[in-house]
Amino acid sequence: MNSIVEGIGGEIGACESKDEFQLPVPIGWYSVARGRDLGVGEVQRVFAFDRELALFRTREGRAVLLDAFCPHLGAHLGVEGRVVGETIRCPFHGWRFGTDGACEEIPYCEDIPERARVRAWHVSETNGDIMAWFHPKGEAPTFEVPEVPELEDDEWTDPQYWEFTIPNHVQNIAENVCDPVHFQYVHRQPETPPNEITVAEDGRVLTLVADAKDAVHPNILTATVHNPGLAIVRTTYGPGAEMLVYSTAQPTGPNETHMRWSLTVRKEIVDLVGDDVMRGIKEGIHDDFPIWEHKIYRQKPVFCKADEGLVTFRKWVRQFYV
């Protein structure tokens, strides 16, 4: 019996599964915590990149991220582990591991085995977030986390911090930046704003500029994406009337991403419309949830001629996979 069923519009194959094709984590910088939430001497259990990690801040104030499980007998360093100087002490037998992941002391043995080490992750504490560099082969960072001066500028408000979890892969979330059409149908804007999507000469940074003159708050939006899960969105409503969203992501599993946003506006507009536009941004993200929660990833999507931005994104994002 033929397994292909003829239907209206062409052939229909086997039922599609949401998990049929799983994207790996793209190369890049990802948030694992807020810097303000990790005190000196504090240890945290972190789940990111589909693995267990241990995050701690040394006595000198450095944020360190290590693979979680002690190479001795597998205790979790992030659960009841203790900071001792610039090391973390395993709660099981007291082995101490330094910022490079190497064991520096075994309290009951002078000889330290060569293999007594855990993976140490590249970390950058920038813009208030503790960022970890992910590369599937463990290679070193090829670019730095961009600094966002508005987050510490006296002419801008103290950032509002917001976190939420999305039931989808980090690439699918980032792809929304290059999909201005969805603002009309998902976010109920009166029309799709004129837009332009460009890629920097070196091919690494993608930028969208959209002129939403017919939105509830007419604006020009400029989004720069440095890797999936790391974006800076600046919105201008008029002279001196600006808002910024700094967006970072923590991929937890194949289809789950924890987002961290820092929002700020120019002080000139904070009492007039500042709180309203920031609240509107937060509320608008809920429009996307039903789509993200139920959509699948199309490895080979059927694009139309008007999908130039999405085609550009799919070509750009390839560089973040081995």
C-alpha cells in the first residue's frame, strides 16, 4: 500500500512532529544570570545549554562558570558548594577548583590527579548580565559582548528588569526581528511598516530599521542582533523621546529559552509616556506566545518573494553553527 496519500493541494506525507528536527544551540554569548543577583561568595546552580552548571562569585568579585559535576564522585558543585578565596569547594569531599576549572587542593592528599578538572566557561559580565560564551567544540570567543552605554547614562532612567521563559528555540525567537509582517497579524498593527534589513560588511551583525509611523505610538525602530539571543533594540518616537530594550537569552533546552530584558527610556519622557511604552512592550510579547508554543521549525521553509528579510536572516544565522 502506498504510504503517500493524495490530498487537495498535493502530496501529504507522514504526520509532522514538533521534535522532528532539533536545532542545536547557536554559537554566541548567552546570559546565565543578572550580575546583581550573584553576591560575593555566593554559589548558584544554573541550567543552560541543556546541561548543569555551577556559577559562583569569588572573594575578589569575579563571576565564574564551571561544569557542575565534580570529577571525583560526581557531586554538584552548585548545590552546597562553597567559595574559598578564588576557588569553589566541592560539598562532598572538599576538593577545590579554581577559575580555570583545575583542582587546586585535595585536603587529604598532596598529589592532585592530572584529570582532576572541570570545564571552565568564558564569561563576560557586561551591561549588568553575566554572559557565557557557547561553542559546541569549546573554542574561544571570536567577538566581545557589545556595551550598551544607555544602561548607565544619567540621561536615561534606571533600567527595568524583566524575565520570562519562551517554549521555543532561541533562533525562532530571534527570527521575529526580521519578520515585520507578523507585527500586523500578531500584534495588530494597522499595516506592515516599511523596513530595511542589512548585514555588516564583515557579515556578523544584522540590523533591522522599521518606520512604524502608523503604530499606536508612531516610531522608528532599530534592532541590532549580534547573535541569536543577543540584541539591542532602540526605538525613537521623536526628538529626545527614546526607548531601549537590551535583550539576552539563556537557552535551557532544545525548545525552551529564558529571556532577560533590560528596558530604559530617556528621562524627558518617563512621566509622559515612558512607563506606558515599556508596559506596552512587555504586554506585546504575550501575543507571540501562542505562536511560539505550537510552531515547528521548518528546516526548508517555503518562502515567497516578499520574505526577503526572513531569507536574509536564515543566511546570516548559518555562521553560528558548526
